[in-house]
Amino acid sequence: MTKTSEEILTSGAILKKYVWKTVRNKKDVQVNGNVVEVDLSNPNVKVDVMTGIGGVFTKKQTVNGMATETKAVAGVNGDFYNTQAEGVPDGPEVAGGRLMATPPMMAGHYSFAIDKDNKPIIDSFTFQGQVIAKDGVTFDLGGVNKTYYWTDDSDDDSHVNGLFLYTDAWAQSDRSNNGTSTPTEVLVQNGKIAKIAIDGVIQMIAPKDGYILRAAGKAADFVRTHLKEGDPLIANYNVLSQDPSKQYDWKNFKMMIGGHTIMVDDGKPSTFTLNVNDIGGYSYRSRTGVGYSQDQKKVYILTVDNAGDSKGMTLPEFQQFMIKAGVWKGVTLDGGGSTQMVARPLGETATKLINKTETGIERKVVNGLGVFSTAPQGEVKGITIQGPNLLFLNEQAPFKFKAYDEYYNPVIDTDKVPAKWTADDLGAFTDNVFVPTKIGNTKISVASGKGTQSLDVEVAGRAQLAGMKINAADLVLIEGEKYKLPVIATSKSGKTREIPSELVQWEVLGIDGTVDNGVLTVKSLAGRKAAQLIARYDGFSSMVTIPIGVDKVWYDLDNTAVMTMSRTSLDEIKASVNIVKTDWGNKVLELAYNLGRGKKTRAAYAAFDTGIQIEGEPQFMKLKVNGDESLNWLRAEVMDNSGKLQYVDIAKNINWKGWKQLTVDLSDYGLKYPIIMKSIYVVSVEEGQDERNPEGKIQLDDITFTYKGTYTTDSNNKVNLTVNQTAVNVNGKAMTLEQAPVIVNGNTMIPIRFVTDALGGTVRWDEKERKVTVIRGDKLIDLWIDQPDLLINGQRVTAEVAPQIMKNLTMVPLRILSEKLGWKVTWDEKTKKITLE
């Protein structure tokens, strides 16, 4: 485990980033981890609970949303929750010193709390409570603001015969009615029963000066027998440790949040106190946890990622991570697709997502653990400049700054704070906009109040660039479409940045199209083989060649389709396919499904006629999908020519609503052509089913296969030359050169225009620049007379001998051209003959 960075968030809170490495199945893997370390002895910081929207239950929100609303400087997702219920935590919650929810009456669940003396606590808690009727008869309370749950020793859920209390923190009038019991509700205000609804629901949220009781079964019998409107009613309850030897005064807790199993005790991995298979404990998942140090002065809030190159952790691995981060005692919080950590960068006013989520989206959760600054506004301590450290000639580069005070909290509205911007040389500022007019290195500085900061900046022209690349990988051109073409420059000093589009000049060859402000508009592809796109900045050129692909629509229901039926992976799964019309009138295929939940992977299929082969060897499959945001997996079954059934990923999770065009690179799967499309299907694997919606509906349209184009030069010419002789032979035809090939410093120099023309390329001459440009196939080369540096598709290369003028002809080194243009060169040492093909 290696710490890769450390950043102050506020006085008393630090963000640390780690890389954790291990070996699995004889393969090296790594996991990215984040730890927010909070100093409880620092009076300028606190840890508290963030809850939903507006600080209430039943209104879930992302961690970033909660942090923004509560002005937290950092935060993570909190307690586990029933994803099919109203949106309340499984465990207890105390937020801002107020009891929001009580623990479940189940052994093994651990919680994290901080008491009035700022001491952290991790323990397993239970609940005791009762209501006392006017006649003195009592009935046990099941909890405060709880949804239904099942204990290990009962076939009925907690609410079938239970009595539960709801405050205004439960922000809806439906109080856990899941259909297994008939509620009877009681409204209590100022200690008196204001209303009783026998076998009914009181259609309101509990008032601030009271609460609502939900009773069912035996509890409803108690209400009918002992409670009357207008009678006084007493409700007493207590939160206790499950260990009778431990005494806590929960009324003095500053905060409390529920978790799952204990993870670390006395700085060692603890035996799990719950069945961790229920939360995928031995699978590689994203994880969230909280713990504290041996001296009880530091709180550690931790996440690890299962996304991209970060391969997640099992709970035993997460125990080790927590211990290495400094945790003496710790508990796991909700993880998997819920794992989110946000933090406010130094000098910034808003938090941002620090980790990468499993599903690619920030899930709405019931609560979170937040870190808050309690410091006053202090003197300005530091300034950070925001702006690029690589600039280009004549661009208008705006610079901003962020300031933070002595408590490391942001100075708000720096736009309104007087600031003076200066640069050593190479250009001038207008307000905060710098326009560089010369190349070289300069220092950008800003001063505001007592804070000053400088930034070293390089202004790059052609001579300072090592390379320039047009980002157009895997681009498939379609007539009438527009494509953004970022041009990325890398300086000799190693800095990389996109060149502002207004500084790039474009040339489009091979197709009918234009590029304006970095956006290619394809007008016509008729009869064309490839597009050659040339970008130039300050005389530095780069070219990308895009072969023209061919699209063939296979399935669109308006013109072409195949018989499609539904099928499922298990009998209890429901699925149907139908042809429906969109609002704009065309037909699409709709797959409706209810996967349910349970053991095994569960899938619903739109199955195609299996006897129809796809023509040729398509490289891409494109289709339009109307998503349902279910987070289920979208795949295709493809039977290839080897008889093997291949599973093609269309989308790892359906995390969008509305229509979206998706492109799948079939070359990633090593298919043996021809192929047969068997189905497109929605699938939910057993692991993490509770995090996905089992019921949904998607629509499919315009399933298209794209056949990747190829681009080759047509020339098969052959040229024979001899050093120091003007006689030349092209395809058996004798010709005479004005300048014979010569050897200079061990390098054979050849006349570039004649040879390039003969071998099927084109040559351009720029008299002002004394530059030769060679274009052949997908290669573009720029050479300058008497300069050894040349550009090949935007990359700077140094030749052993510079191009030269001999008898008014440009002579260039054969070796560099033959290597970079793909020519075959044969050399006969005895006769000094050169053959080019």
C-alpha cells in the first residue's frame, strides 16, 4: 500500500490517496483507495451525518448533492438500506445531535458515533421503548423511523405485529406499508392523542410537535383497546449497547450512523459479526468504511474502487487496507454501487467526486457521513492559479485564481476580489486574459491582498513542439454528421494540451467536407475511399487518414427486420417483445421485463431468427437504445463460424434514460466470420442484484453493421537508380534525372519530387518556408532545406543528414523516407544500384 498524494481539505481534515497492490490468480492487480483523515482534537472541524434532501428520510440524494446542500468539505455514502423500500437507513442515525432513526433489534450490526466529548465510538446497539396509555397499560415500541425488516428468528417482517414511531424526519405519509399488514395509525401532539385511524393511514407527515404511531396486528389490538382521542400518551425509548457492561448516553451523541459488520478491532482484522455473503463480502467490489485511531483523536473515512484499472476488494482485503491506513477500530458502511467519496479541493467552493463509481453514475443514497469546517473566516493564506502551463501563439488565455484562508477554507467570490495579473514577457494581460505574442518561457503572477502566486508557463511555436496529434481514433464517417477533431500538442518539455480550435488551420482531402473551429462537417462521401485531414499550427503539420466505412442497416422494423421472440433464463422471469411506434412515427422493438431477484444470473432476451447470417465481416455494430436507467447489463449473443456462442457487451449498465446511439467494436472479440445474431438481452448477475431495478423496459432501433474501410495506394511502380548516375529506369522505361543520387556523410540522397511522383505520392514546395511536403497514402512528411528535423504525421524526427538543394532540386536522405513512407528499398553495394518499390 503506497500513498500517492496528500491534500489539505480544511483545518483538521486531510485527503490521502493510496494504491494497494496484490496478486490474484498469479496476476498483479492494484486498487485505488482514498482516505479522509479528520483530527477530532481540532476545534475547527467536525464529523456529522448528511441525510437525503433537506435533511429528511425517503428523499434520497447523491453524496455530492448532500455535501453541496450541507456545505460539507468532504463526504461518503453512509448506511445500508433496503433499495425496494422508502429510502431510510437500516441502522441508527443521530444528525446534529438529533435522533433520526434507531437501531434494528438484530445482533451483529455495528455503528459509528461521536459523543459530547468528541470521542469516537464503534459498537453494536439495540433499542428499548414503550408507549404508556392513560390506563397504565404499556406496549413495546419497535423503533423510530424504521422500515420493515426481517429478524433471523421470525418469518414475519418487523411491522406485522409491531408498533413504530415516526417523526417529521420521515418525509412522507406512507409509513412502511408493504402489503403484509394493515396499518392503524395514531397522531400524537404535545403529549395527547389527536387522532386515531383504525385500519387506516393518517394522510400527513408527522408534526414537529408530535409524532405518528403505526400499529398492526397485536399492536393495533392495543390501540383499539387502550387508546382514545384526547387521552395523554407517553412514549419512552432508549438506545443501548448490546453489551450490558457498556453504558452510553445516546442523548449526548453529537452524531451516529449505522453500518454492517465490525471490520477492525485493536488494530487487527475482526471476526465478522454478520453474514457478509449478503453484501458480497468475498467478491471484488467497491468498499466504504469508517474507523478511528488508537488514541481516539483521528477518524478515518475510507473508500476503495472497483472501476477501470482499480479492481476492488473483498472485505478481508478491505480489513487490511483499513489497518494500513491507521484504523484501530472500524466498521464497514454501504459499498458496491453506492460507494462515493466527494471532497472540496483547496481553494475551491464546491466538492467533486474523488473516486470512480462501479456503475459510472453517482447513486442516490439515504444518508452519508460528512466532514464540516466550523472555523471562522480567516486571513488569506494562499492563492492557486488556474490556467494552462502550455500556451500557443496569439491565443486568448483566461487565468483565474482561487484563494484560501488560514483555516484552508475558500475565499468566496474571488471574481470580486481586486487582483493584479502580470507576466514577465512574451505578451500582455487585459484584466485576467493573457495573449502571448512571442515564444519562450514566462512567469504568470497574481497578487491579491496578502496572497501572491506564480505559474511557470511555456509559449510554444513550431520549434517547441515534439508532436501534434489529431484525436480521431475509430472515427466512422457518415454523410451529414459533424465530428469534433481535437488537436493535441506535446511540447519538447513534455507538456500536453489541446490547441485552441481557432488557432488550427485545416485542409480536407479525399472527401467533400469542411472543418470550422475544430468541427468536421461531412458533406459527401460518394465514391471516396478515405478522408485525409491535415491540421496545421504555426507551420507544424499532422495528418490523419480515415478510411470510409460502409453501414448496412440490419434491423429497423420500418424497412428490414427478422422474426423476434422473447425468452428468459429462468421460468419465473417475465419478458415480452412488442413492436411499438415512437412519438415521431417510426417502429421500434420494445423489450419489457421483470427479472425478479434471487439466486443465479437472471436475463430477458429479444431472440432473433437464428438462421440468418450477417453479411461479410463487420467491424462495428451500432444500435439505438432507449434506456430505462435500471443499471442492468445490456449484451448480445453472437454465434460465430466456429459454432461458439460469443457474448458481446453493448453497455455494462443501462444508466441512462432516453434514446442513445451505442457503438460496439466487434474486433475486440476475435469472432470467426460469418456470424449469426442470436439475441440482444438484459441481464442482472446474482452479485449486487439489490442495486439494480429488476423491472424495466428498453427499446431498440436501427441495428446497423459497419464494415471498416481500407485505404491503400494504387501504385505498384518500380524505380531503379544508380549513385552518381543520372540514368533512371521507371517500370522498365529509361529516363534521365537532372541530378544524380549522391552519398553525403554516408547517407544516400535522392531527388524527392521525381521519386515520389514515380511511386504514387505528391510533393509540394513552399518557397517562403523552403519546405517540402510529401503526401503518400496515410503519410504526410514535412522537410525543411538544411534542417535535419522533419515531421512525419505530426511527430518530430531527426535525420542524420538534412535535405539539400542540388541543381535547384531538393535532395533528401533515402533511409528516412524509405522507413517512414513504407517503400521497399534494395541496395547493391557492388554496383551502387538502388531499387525502390
